[in-house]
Amino acid sequence: MYILIYVDDILLTGNSSSDIKRLLENLHSRFQMRELGSLSQFLGIQSTTTATGVILHQKLYAQRILERAGMQNAKPVPSPSSCKTIITTKSNEPYENPHMYRHLLGSLQYLTLTRPDIQFTVHSLSQHMHHPLKQHFEGLKRLLRYILGTLQLGLPLDRGPLQLKGFSDADWASNTDDRRSISGYCNYLGNSLISWQVKKQTNVARSSTEAEYRSLAAEAAEVIWLRRLLEDFHTPQTTPTIVYCDNTSAIALANNPIYHARTKHIDVDCHFIRDSIHTNHLLVHHIYSSAPTIKRLTSSRSRFLSTSSKTLLPN
């Protein structure tokens, strides 16, 4: 049995109905409690049962954010951020209500628990909380319009083999202000997305290989933690976890124990991934980033975010 407790809210699950019933009887004898039935909502996260598992979503929470912003009747857009930034004479002027800007972004941070598709945009807009400009508020409005058109999206958790696998990527020198790269990774347990992150790297990478290598190192640390957590849940990973990366140079650097002169400037902690590979905790495989593959992965991402119960990972 597993018990999840947050203050006075409790979730209980297990594979023995008789043991669950006996535990509930013991709890009722000691504490004043109410049974609310099967899981439908927990900490603002709604749960919908499907044929293959459950779907976690925050539709009601997202609707409250839109009402707070007065955007419930806005026109939806197909993407959370625009590829082109339109600069006007007022774009660099300070936004007149910075408190509202911070309040909305703080609320959107919690929405990313079931909406990884908006995490990158929320992360980018959050970097300007201290001094938001009108152009940043325009970006926030576009994000809210995207959320309005995708209220039905959520995070499916499906039954299946509990095999851990991960994906790692980096956007080299993408930040035009300080030329730092953006790291991103996600991890699946079977067909269920369980862990993801989008974060600006702390140092400026001198090459795309270094940026990808740093992203791999962050992913390696996350995978090692997940493997230990799964052992505590009596679901040990008996084989090395496969991590997919689209940069062959970073893969070669991770597998090669020789400390090349070109990599002397890379921090020692980044080479943690080499030890993970040598101890058979990880295997790094190449994944193509050609146009057809990207199109197929994008289609797969839209499927894992939809409220259907289809397979989440591309072949």
C-alpha cells in the first residue's frame, strides 16, 4: 500500500482491498476522518479514469487563472510563444501593473505540474519578474490565449512495463542577453511521463557539444535519483537506463574516459555522466533530429498531452 499525505488530504492505494479496508477502520478508530470515494481531485489536480490508467489535468485551475486575467473570452492561439517578436515604440516601457504579472506567472508555475508544454514559456517569462516590460506582458497574454484553447490537455499515466527511459537536449546559446544555453530533459516510466525540466545553464557553453554534454550530465543525475526512488518502491531497474541524445559528439565525450584538451574548461561535475555509464546505470543512445523525425516527435507530444489513452512514446 502507498499513502500520500499533504496536511489533511490523504490518498491511499494498494493491491489488496481487504488490507485497505482494515487500515481505514483503524484510522477511523483513532481520527475523525471522511472518506471521499475514488480519486477525482487532489490539491487542485483533477483525475479522470481511462481504460488504460488515469489522466491528470488542471482544467478548473486554468479557468480560474484566465478569469483572474480577464482572458476567458480571448481568441485562442496554436502555440504558447511566438517565433517572431514584434517590437513597437511602447515595447520597452515598464508594464504598469507588475504585481498582476508576477501573480499570474506564479499561478502558471503550478499549472506546469500537468502541462509540460508550457514550462519553457513560463520559465522564459519568469526571468523578467523583477522588472516586466510591456513586451513581456504581451508574451504572457499569448501564453494565456494558448492555455484557453488547450484546457482539455493533461498528463496521462498509463499501465504498462515499468521501464525507465529518458531524453536529453539543449538549445545552444539561445538566450540573446547572456548567450547561455537552455537544457531540457524528460523521463518516462513505461509510457508515462514522470519527470521533466527546462532550465538555463549556469555557465556559457563554448560549443553545442558542451551544451549538450551539460544537459546530459543533468539528466544523468536525475536518472540516478529516479532509479534509487524506484528501488524504494520495489521496482528496481535491472538493466541500464537508456538516455537518448541527438548530439553524437556529446555521446562520444560521455563514453570516452580520456580528458581531452578541448574539454578542460568543463566543470568536473559534468563528467559525472561518465561514471554513470561505466557503472552500468546509464546507456546513451543517439536519436535523429532530422525534419521527418522532429515532425513525428511533435505529433507524439501532442498525443501524450491529449486526454486520449494512446501510446505516449514514438517508436
